[in-house]
Amino acid sequence: MTDELKPCPFCGEPGIYVNENGIADDIDRLLVSCNDVHCMSERIKFPKYQWQSRPIEDALRAEIARLKYNFKHCRPSDPSLEEDDFHD
């Protein structure tokens, strides 16, 4: 597992390591907050395991991957459906 923090779940900006007094040094990496001062979560400090936990997003990514795989390996029964209709 990578040590890179996921982006803020509210605004998408990078997360930063913090401690009770502000930005954390390399030794004290227990809490995470949003780096955007305008974000609603900027003043909240989350434990790293909570910040990194995105079960709904992970489940949706897995479902999208499954659907893309299934689409790639089947032929649509409706000739009006084009493959380009299903790309991101």
C-alpha cells in the first residue's frame, strides 16, 4: 500500500499530515486534514485510516471495471448501441 494520501473527499484538494498544533513533521504523521483553507473539512483532523478509507468509491471503481470488462467481451444486441457511447 502506498503512503500517498488520497485527495480530500469533499473538495478533491490534497490532504496533508497534521498534529494537534498544525502541520506535522516527518515523525508525527497521525492525523490528516485538507490543505484548502476554504474547504469545509480543513479545520477537521482525521485519523489517517479514516482519511484513506473510501469504501463506496472503491466499490464503485470495482463495479465500473467489471462493467467495462463485460462490455468489452460481449456484443450488444441493439445495433444502435455504439462502443463510443460507453467510454468515459
